[in-house]
Amino acid sequence: MDHSSLRAALADVVAIPVTPFGADGGVDRDTYRALLGRLLDSGVRAVTPNGNTGEFYTLTPDERRLVTELTVEGTGDRAAVLVGVGHDVPTATAAARHARAAGAGMVMVHQPVHPYVSRDGWVDYHREIADAVPELGVVPYVRNPLLDGAAIARLGELCPNVIGVKYAVPDAARFAAVARDAGLDRFVWIAGLAELYAPSYWAMGATGFTSGLVNVSPEVSLAMLRALRAGDYPAALRVWERVRRFEDLRAADQAANNVTVVKEALAALGLCRRDVRPPSRLLPEPRRAEIADMVKEWDA
């Protein structure tokens, strides 16, 4: 896909698939294929293997490569594949090159977790990764509220293949300023905090949003997208009200149960084991019942 096609793919619901684990604790390949197929059959056109909802930081390097390969193989030409990469620069560039070899069209660079991150150092980090795979589209994942538009603009000047930004700072006014300072039209701006922030970020210039909820109910996420594209904010907020409790549970306690809630909902549907890896943990039984009731309501 050329850059224009990749940019179009990002202006959509960008699904973050879960990584299901089997009874032996390893990646359940068959279940992953089935969940991916369900997303694609529902109309999802952009997927991010090895995202945070995919438990990126709990996967081994071999598992991350496996998930990348399963995604590219299972997706074919039905959707754009945006592979999550990160950690130290050599690890991230090796993962980006593997994504290219596997046939992915883009990589998403996770927010650096190093305790000392300067603005110029942030640019250098992403430049090394982008320069390693000039054929791929590159999307930085921004969670740092101190990162300004000038740094993102500088990265865009240095690296033409940086085509989008996944912005996940919970401040719509800050997002609006950063996007305009960096270049509203230079990058595809993706609301990185899912459905609850999609309407406010969309009003400020985002044209896509990420979703973990889409694993559970693709139609709910796609209904949000249709409403936002039509400029029908009352309809978008009706979807917002439907998912608010679910997303609040994911966001509580600094997102302690972000993945756990999604996997619990999938388990209630009989689609996936609820297993997560530490430092995530299973939910108590009363919370499980609440999530099962939500899922039934969405299907009603």
C-alpha cells in the first residue's frame, strides 16, 4: 500500500486485538485467528497486533513475532496491519524489520518507557526506527503530555514515512493545540483513548480512533465511526452512553483492568479464555457478572 492508502486506513476504527492464551499459558493460535477473522468479517479495516490491549509488554520476542505473522497471514489484503514495536532501539528496529518482512504496511511505535525522555531524544528514538524501515508507514504512540507539536513536526520533517500519530493524552484541548502545531493535515490524527474520547477528539481534528472494545462488539465501534463521519454527534453520544460503563471499568485505577475487562467480555461470549498475564489480574466474580450483563445488552 502507498502512503495515501495507508493514511486512509488509519482514518478509521483501528482495532487492537487481544492476544488469547491457551490452557498451557502460551498464545492460542487458533483462537487468535478466529478473533481476527471476526473483526475482519465485521468490517474492521485496520488492526494493530502487539498493542497494549494485546498485552505487548507481557509477550516474549518470539510471541510478538508470532502474533505479527498470524495477523498478516490472516488479514491478507482485507485490512491494513499496523504492528506494535517498542522497547530499546535495537529491539524496536528489529521488530519493525520483521514486520516489513512479514508483509505489514505500518508500525506503531509504543510510547518510550525509559524514565528519562527529552523531546529531542524522543525525536531521535523514532527517527532511528523510521529510518530502518523507510518503506513502512510509521505511527508514534503519544502518551506524554509534555511532548509538544514542534517535536512531532520535526520528526515529520526528518521522516516522510511518519504518516500518523496515535494521541492518547486525556486532554482534548491539549490535543487540538498539539495537532495544529505539528500539522493537522501533515499527519493522520488517531484518538488513542478509544470510544470515550473519540467524539471530543474528532471535533478537534482526529479522523480515526483506536479500540479494544471492538474485539467484543465490532458493530458498536463501527456505529460510533459512522456517526462521527456523518457529523452526527447526538448519535455518537448515544453510542458513548452505551459503552461508558464498560470503558470506565477499563480505565479505573490507572487502567489496571484495561485488558482484563475486554477478555472477560470475550469469555462471556464464549470466544476466548479470560486468562491475562501479570501484572494484570482476573476480575472478582461480581464484576464478571456485571460485564456479562453488558454484553447481553449489546447483543439484544
